[in-house]
Amino acid sequence: MATIKSSFLCLAQVFHKRLAPSINQFSYRVFYICFDITKTKNLCSKFLSLNRFNLFSFYEKDCAKHDGSNLDYWIREILLTQNINHQVKKIFLMTHPRILGYAFNPVSFWFCLNEKEELIAVLAEVHNTFGENHNYLVFNRDNSPILPDQWFDTDKQFHVSPFFEVKGSYKFRFIFNHNKIAAWIDYLSDSKKKSLLTNVICKNVDLNDRALLAQFFAIPLMTLKVIFLIHWQALKLLFKGNKYVPKPIKLIKNLTINK
């Protein structure tokens, strides 16, 4: 097995298909940075900075506790509550960088690996457009590796789309290796029917200034594109007659684990 580099760029295709109450689907290209959270200083380059403005930048306050505190300490506290911290030797964060100071991450993924670099747990850090966030953690209770074809079930406990209530459940599936990262997230409504299918399929490439510049010109102002597409698709759903669901009060609990 090839050793996973401490940081790399993920070129991704994001796909959404809404099945109810009306059909609506779309896909678009994005990119992420993915890195070992204990080696964030290795991210720094001519065009990519840590905690300061640049063409591309990563701010530690954009995730975890959102206060700039230590990323490794934050997630290991969560893993410790589920008695899986001792199995995890490396943790990689896959997230959108800021571009010219701006980023919105619908979901960032924390991939937790054992000493053999096998995937042991995944935390999906989900953000909505109201400035809120929630974490979904999936893992095997016996600490065995997550298999590429394995699905995990969790309750839905966070408001994301203004056209779905906070009811029903999610199904998660993940792949993480040195060549490819992939995530599938299916939403099942209260009737147990699939209502929304989402996947992110990534190809891993070297993270360097040349690759960053190539993506900057291939997908100009990508992070603004992400937030624009979210609102554009919402308008399309309104025009299709989908019922608007007001945002409920967020639960105090900020972590949901798989069943």
C-alpha cells in the first residue's frame, strides 16, 4: 500500500439528485485541500497561507470549535468519547480553502486512520447557510476498518435544506486512499424513502502552487460559486412548488453517531 502524503489537492465532482417532493439534479466541479491536521504548517506556500490572507488560505477558525484552537485536540476529544481515540494514528481534513479570503464549506470531512493507514472513522462537519454546524461521526463498534462498500445509518438532527424537515435519517459511505476519496450521503425521509442522493468523488493530485493556480483559473472564485449554486438551486425548487420549511431552533447537542 502506498503511503498517503501529508497534504494533497482533491479534484472533485459533486452530484446532487433530489427525488422528492419533485425531481431536481445537478453536478459541478470543485476542489478541496486535504492534509494531516498535525502538519498544517506544511500547507504554506507562495499562494497558500495558514491563518492569513492570500490567494488561497486555510484558517483553523473555519472548522472544529471555530475559534482557532488546536484541531487535533478537538477531534480526539470526540473520538475519546466513543473509545476509538487509541486506534487512530493519523487524521486528515478535507475542506475547501478560502479563495481571496472567502469560503463556505457545506461539509468538511475528517478521515481517521489506523497505523496501517486504514480508515477507522469519519466525521462529517456539516454547515448550513445560517451560520450553524453539526457533526456526524461514523465508525465500527469493534474498531475494524471501514470497508469501501460499507454503509452507515444515522438520524438526521440538523437543518440544512429549507425544503426538508429535521426528520428521517442519513446513509453514509466512504472511500479514502492515496489515489481517491469518495463520499456518498443519502437522505431518507420520515417514510424511509430516499429523498436526496449526494456524492463527492475526488481524484488526488499533488498540492503545489502550480496545481492551485490551475484550479483558480479552471474554476474561478470557486467558493463564491458554491454559495451561489446553493441559492440558485433553492430558487429553482421554490419555482417548482416545493414547500419552504422554516429553520427550527438548533439542538444543543452537536454530535450524532451512527446506529
